[in-house]
Amino acid sequence: MDYDTYGSSAVELAIDLANAELDPPDGVVAFLTAHEEWFAPGTSFHLSPGETAQAAKTGQLIRAVAVAESEADVLTRLNQLLALARPRPYATDHDGELHLHYARPDAPALEQLTTTVAMGLSQVVVQHGWQRLGVCSAEGCGNVYVDTSRNASRRYCSNTCASRSTVAAYRARQKT
């Protein structure tokens, strides 16, 4: 699967948000700080309790899109996420390559985050299909992922989970 670099990175940000531990009081701020390259310089990461709750809700909506079992459910949940976005796209070449940013540079951190992840996730769903989103099949994991394989056959969020599951299956077979 091939999708544009900025869009793919926006999807990775969305997946990171869905899989992040956003426990109050510092979970959301820690997430924003760890992903500061996504925000316009000088963006404040000081959020009100309501904004912190909204950032966590955004992560839950991303997860809800990934776990949906039908196209209708995906569209409903994706549209709920998109309703939170305030896209104001603009072209830039700040990193030496022309690309689009989805949120205005002077937007607050929550608006930049929500808009970027909503637009990135929606691009994958619309361009590549809702089945490209999934939840890791490894026992005890539950991380969300985007399937970038050619034949849409991915089942695990990482090679680590795939290997752990393979070893566990092998050991189970050896016991019998």
C-alpha cells in the first residue's frame, strides 16, 4: 500500500494516539510533547481539564473506527471524528518538500491534533478501505494498527507481537 508521506505520518500519529496511555493528569501533555514535531512552533501544550478529556476522547474515537466491524459503522464513527476537526489546509515546504498541513498554524494544540489525526485517518479509509484498520490479534495486546501490506493480511501491530504469537502457538503444539 502506498500513500503520501505526510498523510501516512498523520495516520501514524492517529494510531499512536489511539494506543497511548492518556491517563490524567499528565498523559495527554506527555503525548503532545513526545509528538511536538507535529505542532506549529510555539504551540502551548497546557490544556484545560476539558481539553485533556477531549484529546482522550479523540483517541477513543480513533480506536472505535479501527474496531468497527462494518463499513457503515466505520463511516459513522469516522464522521464523529471528522465533526471534531477544523480543517484549514495550507501548503508548505518548511522541511524542503512541498506538502499540505491540515490545521492552521496558529490553532491551539487540541485543534491541531484532532484535525491532523481525523484527516489522516479519513484519507486511509476513503482511499484504501476501512478494512486496512485493525486491532492486534496477539493475546493481551489490543493495539490499533494500519495494514500497509500488499494483500491486506496483517494481523499484528508489530513484529514483536507476531513473533510472540508464533512462539506461543509453537509451544502449544509441542505440549500436545
